[in-house]
Amino acid sequence: MATIPVNKLTALEQTLTQPSPLELFTPDWPGAEDVTIFVKRDDKIHPVVSGNKWRKLKQFIYEYAEQHLDGAELEEELPQNAEGGSLYAESSFNAEGSLYAEGSSFTAKGSVRLISFGGGFSNHLYALGYVCHTLGIPLTAIIRGDYSATPTPMISDLISWNVDIEYVDRITYKKRDSAEYLNSLKERFSPAIIIPEGGSQEQAIGGVAELVYEIAEALAANHNTEFDTIVAPAASGATMAGIVSALRPNQHAIGIGVLKGQDYLESLVNQFLPADLLTKEILTKKLMPKEFAAKAPANNDEERKTNSNWHINHEYHCGGYAKAPPYLKAFCEHFNDAMPFNIEPVYSGKVFFALKDMLKKGTFKSGSKIIVLHTGGLQGAR
């Protein structure tokens, strides 16, 4: 069999479906007949590193590889198929979603450890754990709550991927943005790099923005049109910020808040945006993070800045993060029985529940082209 030398990180990326599909969505919901809906299927990017997780990690991982992974270890012989393409495909994954790549780990120069945060069902830690396992990068996962006696499926996967797990109580977990606490972690695990909860950091913005460009290209090539509105879940802020950064002036983004936090969620998005893209539902400076307050325009603390480019809808958090009241569970179950793809109640379920209600209320102008972002996360419902 012919072989070619391939960078192992490139080999990992070859197992990803990029661009992710853009699919027409025609639900039998009141109001849906007046608009055109497409679903950006980021859930199809990868069986493990699904949804927006690879997009938020991509730039960081490539920068890490360039700076901390031994170049001599980056080459491997990757088998080719008859057409000269990689044999790594969906069938190359075992039941746990781990890539079959014998001897594929990197040798990390100085073993620079990554440290990140999440709950017991975290999609971010799940994706990051898989990537680190595949590339041989040491990872410590700081997990909210003690699951040592009854690990969740996600945590069991992390354990199988040799991720170092540290369970902390809620008081300690709340320090995850504290410089003092983060510095103490870096000292304990030195040398180490912190990745914020959810992968929300500056490097994430460009990776997420790519999905907007993919949508624009697909619509232009296949439908000769542009979209008007994109709807996406809003939680840690980077996904929404990446989307907003790539919008054209005539386009709008609606974030569906999946947790309680009016003003708080806006602040998470705003911290990544230049001043001219800040939401019209802007925080008072007393509530803003210091970094955001420093770059915000000088105005009265109670004044609202006018901007129609994006906003977050807080009507559909359904009681808070990971809260799934009976009506939401019933909606997700019916959706999964009737529709061509699945959703879960933490992120995508709330987005499609919101979409159905907004269509019924006539939120969108007749003839609008609407994009719904499916960010994956189905593993969290295991």
C-alpha cells in the first residue's frame, strides 16, 4: 500500500467534516411556511469533537503544536486509498469515539500541560480530552462536583483517555476566572497553559467566524442567496462573538440564552468584540468586566448603545443551565422522532424550541432566510 508522510495534526483534521453540511429544514410548524430555514450541521463535524468545540479549539491547538510539540514526532505514514485519499474515516473510530492510530501520540517538548474547566457532562472537556489524547498532550480537567463514586459517561471517557481529573466544590470552581487561583494552578502543574471554561478565548473567535463564511459560500453556490438571521445557543460567549464578528451589516444574530444571566451573557460576548459591535443591551460599567469597561465608549452608565447587529433572547433558558422541564424533554423527544436529526435539552433543544415559538410569534419577516446553528453536544445526553 502506498504511503505518504503526513503531519499527525493534519491527519486528525482529515477525520473532520469541514465545511459542515448546510441543510434545508422544513418543519410543519406555524409560521415556518413564511420563511426559509437552513440548519448548519456542526454536529456532523466529528463524532467526538463535534459542533463548535473544534472551531473554538482549532487555532489554539495549532499554535500549541507549533510551539510545544517536537517537529520530529509530527510525521507518520498515513495509508492511502485507491483515490489517494486518507483511509481515516468514520469507520476508523471505535465504540468510544477514539481514533485508531497506533503509535500516533506526539512527544511534547517539556510536557507543557493544558488545564481547563467544566461540569460532569461538559462537551468542551470531552472534545479537548479526545484531542489531547490523540496528540499526546497532557491535560488536567478541573470538574465542578465530585463524581469519583459515579463518573458520568463523559468522565469515564476522560479517564480512558488518561486525562488527569481534579474534582472541586462549587466555591472553588467559582474561582476559575480568578488570577490568583489560575496562577496557583499554573505553579502546581508547571509548565502549564490555561484554557478557559468552554474554550472561550481570543483564539476561538476566528475559528467560529469560519462557519459564517462557510454558510455564505454554500448559499451563494447552491441557492444564489444570502441569509438574514442566524440563531445559535449562547453560553460562554465565544461562539456568539465569533458569529457576530463575521456578519455583514444587513445580517443579524440571535443568541438563545441557555442559562439564566441577562446582562451577564452579554458581557461574556462583549469581552471579545470591538466597541462598534457591542450589543445594544449593553451593561452598565459597574457590571462589566474590567477589561470590557476599559474599552467601552465613554457614556452615562445607564445609557444604552444602539446596535441592531445582534442580541440575546433570554426567554428560553427553561429554568437555567442544563435544566430540562417536562415540556422541554417532551419537545426534544418528539423532535427526535419526527425530524431527520437529533437534538438534546441543554443547547440544541432550547434553540429549536425557541425557533418554533419565535416562528409562531412572527418574530421573523416574511421571506427571511434563517440559519440555525446546531452546535452538537449530543454526548451530554448519554
